[in-house]
Amino acid sequence: MNGVLVIDKPQGPTSFEVVRRVRSALGLKRAGHTGTLDPMATGVLPVCLGEATKLAGLLTEGDKAYDAVVRLGVVTDTQDVTGTILETHPVPPLSAELLESALERFRGSFLQLPPMYSAVKVKGKRLYERARAGEPVERTPRPVTVHALVLRDFSASECTLSVRCSKGFFVRTLAEDLGRALGCGGTLKSLRRTASGAFGLDRALPLSAVEALGVAGPAGRTQLEGRIVSMADALPELPAVRIDERDVARVRHGVPLVLGSDAPAGRARVLGPDGALLAVADVHEGRLSYVRVVASR
């Protein structure tokens, strides 16, 4: 099996554990996820199978979308409700106007400080490892972009948000920063990823369903294969460049090609005559510069 299987991750397991269970269910040696979800989070987790693991780094670059519930008046060490409570404060009377005013500063592009309990690496070591070891570390704010931030609902002490953002944005940090902007502190109560790049919940299978189909024999395996997104379709936002059979071997070996003048400029999918993905490349003045060759030699 080569392609992307979109999992609707349940609450509880880590992203690594989800990949392990998918690999076991399908009897595969190679699989990897694209973009970590915290154990408490649910939703879209694309899992690359077989040769598609070569695309994982490119798929991770896509925008993400989330539905989140923020609990106000509480600050925790992990920025979510799984952590230790550090502070509690009274929540001011909430209104749509007050919340919209506070949310406005988190729209667009700005610098965000990654949380200590995160998989971000500093000097080769992940921040959560340093946090658990009690090691002090200076974090550097990173540029992020929030394309859309919608207030869906609110109560006396909670608000529900929908977020569409760039890679590397932490909704946990948004929850804490929003609480700080309101003067009462905040922490993330729940998080559901609704999209990762081109993959949405409409394509996702619950992990339990994948495991059930994996042991259901040939019929179950056929159903699973029908849900796998081909490598050629995994990056639909990129234009496709088709090559002739005589050039397939050159692409497989990373030999540069010069295309016709009508070739699209910028990043593109390089497809063989059968429509299979051979590589992802940058096209400049009709010449291919390979970003990733996925076809085996």
C-alpha cells in the first residue's frame, strides 16, 4: 500500500501510537504521520503509507484547521486542561463585543512563542523533554499566520473558536494568550482538527474502523484500499506535469529535464504516462529542479 490514509484520531493515544496501530492493522513496515496531534486532541491525522512516507515533509507544510474550546479563568503549565493548575482568576462578564475585540489581535501574521510542552526542538532536544527534566530553556518566538479566527459560541467561562492557520501555530498558546488579553487567563479545554492541508474530516476514517477492517480479511482490506489517497492526488494544490515514457528513467535517477515552454512555473507534481507520481519538482524556465523523487530506481 502506497498513499495517504486519513485517520480521525481519537482522544488518548499519541500520534506515534496511532501510526503504530495503523501499521500493525495493515501489516506495513513503513508509515508516518504528517503533523503531530496532542494526545488530548482529536481529528484529522494523515498517515503516509509505504512510499508515500517520502512526501511526509511536504504534506506537513499545509495549513491546518481546528475547532477549539477555551476555558477562561484558569492557567495551567501545559496550556491545556491536562496540566497542573498554576493560577485561577475571576472571568469578566463576557460579550461578543469583548471577545471579538480580544481575538482581533490574533488574526493575520505575528510572532508566537511555542509552549514548553511541545515537540519543537531546541538544540536537538524537544521542549517537552526539557520541561519534564526541569531544564530552563530560552524559547524564540516564531512567525505564524492565522487566516481565519471565528467566534462560534461562548458561555460565562468558555468560548468556542474555529481557527484556520499556518503550520507551526499552537492553539494551546492562543487559548492562554486570549485569556491573558481578557485579564483572567485561559487554557485549552478541547481541540479537534478538522483539516490538514487538502485532507478534511470527510476523508477520515476512525482508528477503530481501520483496525476492524484490517482484521476483516480480503473484503476489509479492499475497503481500506478504497479510502487511500494516491500519491498523485496527495498534493492537489500543485499543478501536474506529465512526461513521456522515455523520460521516466531519467526522473527516477534525478536527472534534470528541460520541458516545453508551456510548462507551469513554480512547484509541480511530475507524473508518468500512467498518472503515477514520480517526483515533486520546482519548474524554472522550463527546467525541473527536483524537491523529492518518490519513484524507486
